[in-house]
Amino acid sequence: MTENAQQQPSAPDSELPTQYAPADVEGPLYERWVERGYFEADAKSEKPPYTIVIPPPNVTGSLHLGHAFQHTLMDALTRRKRMQGFESLWLPGMDHAGIATQNVVERELGKEGKSRHDLGREAFVERVWQWKDEYGGKILGQMRRLGDGVDWTRERFTMDEGLSQAVQTIFKRLYDDELIYRAERIINWCPRCLTAISDIEVEYQDDDGELVSMKYGEGDDTIVVATTRAETMLGDTAVAVHPDDERYKHLVGRHIKLPLTDRTIPVVADTHVDPEFGTGAVKVTPAHDPNDFAIGQRHDLESLTVMDERGVITVHGPFEGLDRFEARSAIVAALRADGRIVAEKRPYVHSVGHCSRCKTTIEPRLSMQWWVKVAPLAKAAGDAVRDGRVKIHPQEMEKRYFDWVDNLHDWCISRQLWWGHRIPVWYGPEGEVVCVGPDEEPPTGEGWTQDSDVLDTWFSSGLWPFSTLGWPEQTPDLKKFYPTDVLLTGHDIIFFWVARMMMFGLYAMDGEVPFKTIALTGLVRDQFGKKMSKSSGTAVDPLDWMNAYGSDAVRFTLARGANPGTDVPIGEDWVQASRNFANKIWNATRFALMNGATIEGELPPAERLSATDRWILSRLNKTISQVDALYDDFQFAKLSDALYHFAWDEVFDWYVELSKTTFMAGGEPAKVSGRVLGEVLDVTLKLLHPIVPFVTETLWTTLTGGESIVVADWPKDSGFRDEAAEREIETLQQVITEVRRFRADQGLQPGQRVPARLTLTGTALAPHEAAIRQLLRLQPEGDTFAATATLPVAGATVALDLSGTIDVAAERKRLAKDLAAAEKEKAQATAKLGNEAFLAKAPDNVVDKIRGRLSKADEDIERIKAQLESLPQA
């Protein structure tokens, strides 16, 4: 609430509609927030900063449940901090998504019968920019639909001018510090995307292949090797054995004939070879396998590339021009015809790498690429967590982080694409190599050319926490909002993105961390805990759910499932339940407003409050304290659950219901309860707002007349506690719950009135008799009252006259049948648990289940007998 709204609350300007219609509210409300600048952060503010940068979605992307999940949590964090008085910045933006975006535009060109090469590089890049301006960024509008409270005035794009300057600056610094170099190494090559991809962009899956064992050499020089990639034998330049393997010592140093070729290759001794695996001999193809490349380096072997960039064989001979998989079959057939096949095993299930984007089988390939020397950068990233400058939440995720940064290999950062940040290196006619910074002029003249590759997308997104704030310039934003406070992202991109930002942030910002906390979430799954996928029909468009149930319902469902680091199962019925919760908030607030709920005037002192009033205020303050602690621990599921039960159970069910008799009676007590109810609703709506912003804004402004809940003050625990009142109302709840259960057991309808005598003398319940009778539908006892059932509960006695309300004979018959079933269940469970042979063989979970059945049967028997005893005599 703004200061003015706090001091001078005004009456609601309109009544609430009878039903909440999210579709009519959410869009206009969000635009009003944006127009009023509520989400804009001021670098000149004296408020303490709180900063989160959004994990930039791909420019090609659209909102999926994973986005909606993480955005809900980030929005909740920043909305709460804004209400707490922080200069809260949630910075939005998008990633240029090099491979994905280029693929999209190339497909569009393909429909025109063209390729990027028909356009040329400059025209193709211009075409991509046109696509981006026309079709890219669809997700930004969807973020508005979800209610993302981001500062749109600071929206960034990884290819915009400022971020391009940042990329060129850090490349130049790393190059000058000899942390970037160019070398020929084995990389993961995608023959479909026609580019190198990083290790973490390779997805491994079990494929049905073929393991072929074949003979190399002749006579005494014969040696057997096995492979699943027979086509690579065309590039073999050695066979390797272990130095201590007695079987092959006579061959080490000799040359043997390579089948299907006119070449001979050496047998080398290398400790990498496991003599216990297979035949103890391995073929060595340095240009097409990373382990073979290392062996080749140690033994100065030639590296022969036998495929082009599309996986087509280039070796002159009968296999030239064949696709790698066609060549595999043809080579095996040729070896078989030549008597070289010793054994064939098919299918041979083995793990094979695939491109995470197009699912094409990856081809290890020797290639000249640009690399980052990560050892010193990775050490700094590990140290920042070890010494506590950066906290990982949940803490058990630290191990995964350390396993990665402590064993990080040099990072291949060049990609054979046209869309992206072009590597700022020029080559001269005499072999000169010049790296150019953003403020330097590139060399010109005949023979000078720029490197044709672009940088890995993760290179530019690794600068995101500081490049988006203006680095390398020392901007007011950078000074105010860096380091950022929380990086909230999925645990699945620790390796893609989190480690990259840690390395670059510490390097570029002179040892200052990019964020103080890494809050890792799980992944959204279907209601059965399985991965959502379009092919299986389990993928969900969150916009469909938002249209059907409202954005608040989707947000609350996602937050309520957000336990740190663990996956989130979600089903449509859960969203429906959250929609019901939003409706409950609406209806209860509407009832409260109709019955005098207000925030006008001071809250009456405790001595003027009823026990019910003191109870709800005590519970309210405890809830504030609990929610604050859970927010600080990123326990979104627990805080959502706490708010759900406080709002629904304690406020809307118990307090509102208990207050109805007070409101009906009118007078001063009704005014007091109206003020207390107004206070409770004011605070409850504020506590709920970060997660369900739309319905709470509508209700809060109607209740208080305040400007907007977005800029209202976050509730503070006043310290008010009344344990006696809490015990009193808990006793009252116990009485009402027990009598309601008894009524239900007797088959009474909820609205059916029953004569009753209440004996409350000597208990704290005497002042609540009117409320008890109202909630339990109990009539005064009357002249003809005859107690047919007596319930002693919590020191009080409730005597009921059930004559004429139920068919006693039929009810006894029904209960007798239930009792017989319960006793049979007990006998069966007792027999099994008494059977030693069964106990010896049965799994623990089965035995535990039977013990549970026995316990449940005992409870049912006791309950049914009590019901029978309480019935009137027929």
C-alpha cells in the first residue's frame, strides 16, 4: 500500500461482480501495471537493490510449462522484494539461439527453393534479422499473459549493439591473456546442422547397432579388432595394444596390412588400451575419435579425415560418395567377402550421441576450432562456491556443480554458422593473425579476411548478468544492480549456462561474483512424473490452461509443486483445484465486503477483541513469519501450501464462519470484527500477491481503495501472539468437527436442524454457544427434548435429540454390516501377520501395508461401535 493509501483509505469504488472472470481482468490489469511503471527500476534510487536476470529464452521459442514454472518463481521473488522496499529489477531479454534460429530461416528459404549460399552471408544475416523482427520474440507477449513483472524498458537481446560490444571486449581480453586459442582437435560434429556443438549439447541414447570383429594383417601378423563404426577403418593409422600384453609384444613396432586399402599401419603400445576388454587390441582412427586422437598425439600418428561435413565418405575408391551409414554396411559386406569378419553381433545396443536440436547422430571429427582454456576460470568458479561467496540451493546440488567445474575440459566456442557473433579475428596474406577489440579498426587491404565462424550461443549468454547492465561501460545500472542476487534456473543447465556465467563473471568483473545465490529448480513433468512430450501427447501449452482457468491458477499450481531441486509433476485437475482456490478468495472477500470488512481506523486493542479475533490475528502473524522464512529458503511449495491452508481453512472457512453470528447481531462487536476481518484480508491478499497477482490486485484495491497492491508494503510480523486464544479456538474447532463427523455418520443432511442441549459451563466455550449452534445447525432443546445421543468433547457435552430424524433400525442394520466387514478385515490381517512363513518371504513394504490395514480396521471397529452405542434404542 502506498503511504497515502495507508493514511487515507477510501471506500471501494465499485462492488465486486458475483463471479471472478480472469479473462476480463488479467490483460487490462497487466497493461495498467506496465503503463504506471511499477516494474521499472531506478538506478538512482537509494533503496537497496534486488536483481534477477531472466534466463533468456530463445528468440525462436514460445512459452512452455518450464518457462511458466521458473517465471512464476522469479516473479514471486521480485514482487515480494519490491513490496519490502527494495529497488527490484527483474531484467528480461532473449537469446539469439544461433543454431536453432539459423535452422528456422534456412527451412523458410528451402520452401523457396533456395539455400543460404544462394543469398550469401550478408544477405542471409539480414534475412534472419527480418525474421526476428517479424516472428521472433513470440514468448515476450506470452510472458505478459503470465503476469511477468519485468522491466520492459531494459529488455535486451544477445545480438543487440551493447551485448555485441561486450562479446567482442571479453573475447579480446581472453585472447590477450592467452585464455582463448585456436587448435585442431576432435569435436562433436552435427552433419545436419553442419557445425560443431559442445559436449553438453550432445544427448546420449541407446541405439541398436552392430559390433563387428575383423582381422587386420596376414599370417603371424594377424590381429583382431572390433568396432561399431566400420566405416572409420578407412581412416585407421594404427592398431594399439597394452605395453604389458604378452600376446602382442612381437607385433609392437611392426606394420600390418589394413584391409580394403593399399596401406600398412603400425602396431603401437599404449597404456590407454584395456587388455581385458575384447581382444585387447583397438583400431586407432585419430581424426574420428577423441581417445584415438590422444593416442595419435602420443605416437605421432597421421590423422586422416575420411568424411566430409555431411558424413559422406571422401576416400578414393569403391566407397567414395556413400553416406556414412551406407558405407558401414558396404564395408562390412566387403570385409565378409574377403574373409576378414571373425564375428558379428547384432543388435548390439550401445550409447550413441545425438544432436540435442535435430537428433542427428553426432560424428566425432578432427577440426580446427577456437577454444577457451578453462582451467583457471573453472577453478575460480569452484572457489566462489567453496568459500561461500555464492550459495547453491539446495545445498546437495553443490556436488553436481563441483563434479563439473573441477573436471572441465577446454571449451570449443566456434560454430560453423552465419547467425551469431562473428569471431573478431582477421587473417593476413602472410599468415598474420590479429584479434580486434570493439574500439579498434580491423586490418584492411588485399588478402585480409575475417574468421568465418561465429561464437557458441552460450558464450554470449555467459555474459548475461553484467552485459545486460551495460558492461564494459561502467554504467549506473552496473554500479547499482551488480552483482545480481539470485539466479533461478533449472538444474539441467548447470553445465550449459550457470558455470559459464560464473567463469565469465568472475573474470570480467575482477573477482566479483555474478550472483549471490543459485536457486536450482526441478523440471516440470506430467502428473505421473514422466517427461512431457508432443509425441506421447503429454505436452501442455500453458496458454491453454491460462485461457481455461486463469493465469493465477496456473501460477499457483506451479508454485505449489516447487520443492527445491526436485521435479514438478502437474496435471490439469491440479490447475482446476487452483482455479477453485482463486474463486474461494474472490467469494470470501466479496462476502467480507458485504458484511463490513474494512481497513479504516486503527485496529482495536486486544482487550476489545473477541477470542476469535485474537486467534486469527495471532495465526496471521505466525503465517507472516512462516512465509518469510520459507521465501528466504526458496521453499515455494511449502509457502504456497501454508498460504493455501491459512487462507482457505483458517480465514475463509473458520474465521468467516465463526464471525457470521457476530455480523448478524450487529452493533459494536460487528464493527470490531469487520475491522479485524479487513486487516486479515489486507495482509492475506498481500501475502498471496506475488504468486497470484491478478485476483489479489482486484480484491485488494476494492477492499482498501489503495493505488495498487504491486507497490503496497509487504506485511510485517507485529509480534502479536495469543496462545490462549489459539487453544480456545482449537477446542472450539474440535467440538464442531467431532459433532459434524457424528452427524455425517448418522446420515444427517448438512442443513438438517437437530434439537440439542449444550453443556459448556466451566469451559472457555461458553461465549461461543451461538456460533456452535449456527455452524452445527443445532436448535434450542425445547419442551419435548429427549437426549438420544450424548457426545462428550473437549470438556463440553453436546446432547442431541435424534428422534424423528433418522431411521434407527435401518441405521443399526447398516452399521452392523460395516462392523462385520471391518472385523473380517481385521481377522484376515491378523492371520497373515501371525503366519511366520509369510513374514519370512514377504517384502517389507507388503508387510507394512498389511499392518496398516490392521490399524485401519481397529480404528473402524472402534468408530462403528461408538456410533452404535450413540444411537437411540429402537
